Amino acid sequence: MQSIAGALSFLGREAARIVLPAWCVACGVELPWRDRTASCCASCWKALPRITGVKCTSCALPLAGDDAAVRCIACQGSPLPVEWCEASCHYRGSMERVLHAFKFERHDFFDEPLAGLLEETMRVRGDLGFDAIVPVPMFRSKRRRRGYNQAELLARELSKKSGIRCRTDLLIRIQAGETQSTLARKERRANVRNAFHASHRAAERALLLVDDITTTGETLRACADELLRHDAARVCAIAVAKAV
Ligand SMILES: [Zn+2]
Ligand SMILES: [Zn+2]
């Protein structure tokens, strides 16, 4: 029964992908049947604002220069407890519109192509040494309202592409808190400080946290802190986009 339901919802998703979104979410052009990526036209997808230069190793902030092992000013005082943090794109322009559709307009079929960006970024970094991929969890009532956790969709697709298991049982969200984007920078850390709970099964595992957008990195910090408190061997983090 479960597999039939799964197949039906997959077919429903595929049908929606082909039939429903007729216009590019980024530029509004009518989408051709082929030459498109989910509900994004080929030229907008190609023009996504990739981060190509050096990034802060702690929060993925794009930096000037070519020194690969640097931290931004904010992270020099208080770096995230991750070995590295990566982001594929800047959160602006077409990327902002794609992620908005992915998150708020039920264009969940962006999961596969966006996970493709994550996988590419991981391969460029050259580090695939993880026991599990862990999506940043969403509080259950929020997940129920939205219908899905976009970070989990990304993590599952990244798992298929990389062959690394996706584990949603290692970290859960136990407090709703405010939406981080509505808070000032200095309020964000307190808002998520005790929001997550890790499982003892995280112990001795090398873990990769996955999220759609990272801004100040405080959510990733809280997740990584909690996993390390439960003796995770190492924690790294990757997001589709870095907002500033
Ligand atoms: Zn377009
Ligand atoms: Zn930084």
C-alpha cells in the first residue's frame, strides 16, 4: 500500500511539474516543454548567481582575495562549530525567486535540480567523507502547514546523488521559535539556542547538515552544537544559497 501511495504521489508531482507551472518563476517567460529546469527556463537556470570565488570557511560568506582558508570578520570572533560551511549561490535575483517558489509556492519539484547544485559544490570542495546527510529539521506544526520541509527534500535528493544516507532521526526541532528572517542578527542566536535535539545515534558519525538558505548561520550553529554535544565525529554544512 505504501509503495502504491508513494508511486501515486510521485506521478502527481510529475504531472504537476509538466502541466502546472507554465511560466518561468524567475523571468516570467512562458516555459517550453523541454529546455527547462523544473519551473525555471534554461537561460535563467544557467544564469543563477553561483558563488565562484573564495568563501568564509565558517559561514560561506563570499570574500575578496584568493586565500582559501580564511574566515570573515564576524566569524573570527565566534566561528560556527563546523569544519566547513558551503553555499552554492548568492541569495539574490533568480536564485531568490527559485527558492521562494520551492519553499512557499509548492514547487517542491525543484528539489532534484537544487540538490544537483549542492552535489556539484561538494565535489568542488572534494569532501564526500560523511556517514550521513542531516537536513535542518522543521518544527512539526510548521511542517504540517507547509506540507514539507524543503531542507529534507534537498537532503533526500543529495543522498540519492552522493550515495550518502539521509538521516532524519538524528536531529529534531523541539521548539518552534520565530522565523529567523524576521529577527535582527543579534536576536537570531538566542532564538534557536535550544530549538534542536540530537539523538545519541549521532555519536561518532561524520555528518553533513543541509539547508536551503543560510544567512548569519545561527541555525546551522545551533544544529551543529547539538550534534557535537552528542559526540558527532565531525559536522559540516551546506546550503543552496548564502544571504547577507
Ligand atoms: Zn527565465
Ligand atoms: Zn564567516
